[in-house]
Amino acid sequence: MKDLKIKTVLKEYSVKFVNDFTFVDNFLKLPYYKVVVGENVYKIYKKKIFDKFPKDKLIIIKFDEERKTLETAALIYEKFLDLEGKKNATLISFGGGINQDVTGFVASTLYRGINWILVSTTLLGMADSSIGLKTSLNFKSYKNVLGSFYPPSEIYINVNFLDSLPNEYYWSGVGEIVKFYLMRKNPLKTLKDSVRKINILSQRKNKNKITKIIKESLKIKLDYMLGDEFDQGKRNLLNYGHELGHALESCSNFDIPHGIAVIIGIIFANLAALNRRLITRKTFDYLNSQLLFPCILNSRIKLRKVFFAYDFILGKYKKDKKRVSYNLPLVYPAKNFSLTKTTDFSVDEFKNNYREFISLISPYLI
Ligand SMILES: NC(=O)c1ccc[n+]([C@@H]2O[C@H](COP(=O)([O-])OP(=O)(O)OC[C@H]3O[C@@H](n4cnc5c(N)ncnc54)[C@H](O)[C@@H]3O)[C@@H](O)[C@H]2O)c1
Ligand SMILES: [Zn+2]
């Protein structure tokens, strides 16, 4: 499949779609580099990939949400300081969104920016976060509050990595893809196509078609991102489902993976639109039954009632980074399902919608 060339105000870079692991051989020729990989991915792909590298080139780290920190970044800085190459060194990351967030932060800050190659190993990384330019660290109990805008020079997408991806993370990636499909032009006219593609994803079989779906998702994201790389306008709409989604991720202590939390957030945003008579009951029900609830059910994530406690959720929702006034931030579908950022979503309106939302999802809570 053809590369996807991306021209941002920061730099031009490309997404390469590959279908075997020989692309790694080119990395061995780089003069100064280190490979950063999470423990899980290292163990699974040791023979196929990582045994090709000299041992001193590998930095193997346990990545999880609790370790998306300055301390983990410091471990990586230290290893790079030993290299003879400085500003001309390359950091090669193999991993999902967490690895990407941390290694991107390191690559953007070490010597004010070194070369960075990203190999995405999760569906969420491949279809969404890899091209997002954003790097992030958590600080104390605050998620993603440290960060920078920094693109890799090359991104590799090889859907064979998905063979080993656990079910809940696979469906987390599908969740973000569903979001993109609801952000297409005239999404209601293309709903049948979206449902068909989610069915293809759910079978986890046809790698060619899955690669095409990933490329399509990236293109939808680019429509919103290019021209607004720094999140001042239309890029904010990519936050659809993320306001309640982030609150839920946090209240579940990250037991609910990102993309599934986003799907639940989309159901909430759609409900707010329904109650403002911006979308019809028919559309609301169709989306729930054909796209949104199937993602939640297929992920087999346990949704515990305690994750949804009103005060807990509202407290987190109020801390949303995108909040700019007394009202709460919300991106939702307005007329013709065109996404809009509201500025008048009050705490009272939140409360009323939340009550109805809980009765809607209560059959799925344990
Ligand atoms: N920077 C951005 O633009 C952006 C956008 C969206 C999400 N994110 C962040 O990404 C993170 C979530 O990313 P994610 O969904 O990719 O999950 P992840 O990076 O947490 O990876 C999920 C799990 O799968 C394992 N794993 C990864 N690839 C695997 C493979 N091929 N086979 C087997 N196991 C594998 C990992 O070790 C981990 O345990 C969150 O922290 C979120 O905030 C960042
Ligand atoms: Zn997201």
C-alpha cells in the first residue's frame, strides 16, 4: 500500500504500511540509535524482531499508565547520554500509545529534539495516536499534563502486530475508529458502510481490508488536524466522546481502556444532543445498537457501577483540560450530525443527562 505523506507546520513525515518484519533491517544500519520497547511487546517479538539488535541497543521498559512519568523518561535519557551520537541519534519506539507518549516526549526534549521513528503495535496507535503529534506524560494524579508537539520522522504500520494484541485493547482501537467514522462528511449517509467496516474489524481476519480501514481513519483525522495542529479550532472536535471518556478512564483507574471510555463518552454526548433535539431518537438508537454498544460488549470490559459514581465523575469532568468557563466542555452532534463544541452545557444539564445516561447503560453495569 502507498505511503501516506503528511505535511504539518512542524515537518513533513510519512506513514509506511508494511506487511512483514524486514523493515527492521534498515534500522540496523543507522549510525547512532537505541530501541525502546515495552516488556510485553519485547517478549512476544523477541525472536522475530529484537534478537536482530545488539543487546546494548535495546531499552526494555515496563510501560503502563502509572509509569507514563518523568521518572520513566529519565531512564531513557540516561541510556542516550552514553551514545557518541548526540543530536544525530535516533530513538526507535515499538509500542502502543503509552510508549509513544513517553518516547515522543524524550525525543522532543533530548538535545532539543532527536530523530524519532515510531513502530505502532496497537490498533489505537495505528489508526489514531501515531500521527497526532502529541507527546504526553502524567504528573502526580494529572493525566497528560506535560507534553509537546513533536512528530516522528517515520511511522511504520504492520497489522501483523495485531495478531497478539489482547481483545480489550483491540476493541479500544476499534472505538477510536468508530469515532472517526462518525466524523466523516455526512456520517449518517455512510452509516451502513461504517457498520460493514466495523464487522470486518471484528473478524480480525482480512489484513488487507484492516490496513485500508486504518489508512481511512488516519485520513479522517488529518482532515481535522491539518491547519490546526496546535488544537485551536477544528482539531478540538476530535475530542468527541473524550470529556466523559477521560473522566471514566480516570475513575476506573484505567481499567476501562481509552477507546472504550471514548465510546461510552460518545453515547453520553449523543444523548445530550438528543435531549436538545439536534438528533432524532431513531439515529440515537441506531448508533447505539449498531456501532456503540457492540464495541463495549465485544471488548468484554467489566463496567463496574462504582466507576460511574456521579460525584466522582463530575469532579473529574470539571478538571477537563479543555474547560474554559463555568460551563462544562462538550463536543456533540448538532444538526445533520455535524460536530460542534458547545459553550453552554451547564452542570445542571450535565446532571439531568447523566441520570438518563445511567439508566440507559445500567443493564451493562455490574
Ligand atoms: N498522543 C496521542 O495523540 C494519544 C492519542 C490517544 C491515546 N493516547 C494515549 O495512548 C494510551 C493508550 O494507548 P494504547 O491503546 O495503544 O495502549 P497501550 O500503549 O497501553 O498498550 C496496551 C497494552 O497492550 C500491550 N501491547 C502493545 N502492543 C502489543 C502487541 N502488538 N501485542 C501484544 N500486546 C501489546 C502493551 O504492552 C499494553 O499492555 C493512553 O495513555 C492514551 O492517553 C495518546
Ligand atoms: Zn482518544
